[in-house]
Amino acid sequence: MFPNVKRPDILRLFEKIVVLVLLVLMMLTIAAMVVEFAAALFGQLAQPPLFSLGPPQVVELFGLFLNVLIGLELLESTKIYLQENRMHADVVLLVAIIAVSRKVITLDYAKSRPDTLFGISAVILALTIGYFVLRRALEEKKNGVNRKKILSWRKLPRRKK
């Protein structure tokens, strides 16, 4: 079909186009979420009593705010993927931690079953341990620290200049 273009080059080009389209769509989504957040905030502040928010309204606003943060983190990870052609696991873990945190903040505890709460707790624990180990490994790689100290609770030494 294209005699001068190798198959992997076509795939890379296609991949870059798809990622660019995803970036544009994510930017539009984030812009819409910011507008939704602002409309909800000003709409609730305008209701009587003026400039007063009750706990349900605050929880709803926090949920919308965290949606924007999740979108921004996804945008950042997509941008890094476009620039470096690889995903950063720490960014992916942060997105997951923010998403689970959003669920915890907006969860109605009165209607939630105990096994659901234990499941969410296990997910939070697994994500934070994974993030901790990953960050320690990245610091080890950067600083050249002994592998046996990776899971140590002590602080890593400063990077040598």
C-alpha cells in the first residue's frame, strides 16, 4: 500500500493520532466538568440561606472537584504517554487513589454494607502500598540505594550531586 513506510511506523503514527484525539476529548471533558462544578457551587451558594452549604452539598461539591482532579491526572498521564511513549505507573496509581478517595468521600455510609467498606479499605491499602513500593523503587534507581533497603521505613539518603 505504502511502499516506503514500514508497518511499525504506520502503527506508531496511528497510535499518536489516537492519543492526540484522546487528549483533545479529555480537555473538552475537563472543561465541561469545571463548568459543571462551578454551576453547582454557585447554584448551591445562591439558594437560601445564601452562602451556606450543608454537609450533603459539600459532599456533592467535593465529588465534582475530585472528578476534575481525576481528569487532570488522566490528561497528564496521556500527555506523558504521548511524549515518552510509555505510561508512568506512579501517575496511574495516583489516579486510582484519587478515584477511590472520591468514592470514599461521596459514599453514603448509612446505606453501605460492611463487606463493601472492607473491600474499599483493601483497595485503598493495596494502592497505597503499591504506590509506596513504587516510589521507593524509583528513588532507589535515582539515588543508587542498596536494594535491601527499599522497603525500609527510614528515609532514603539525598541524591549525590
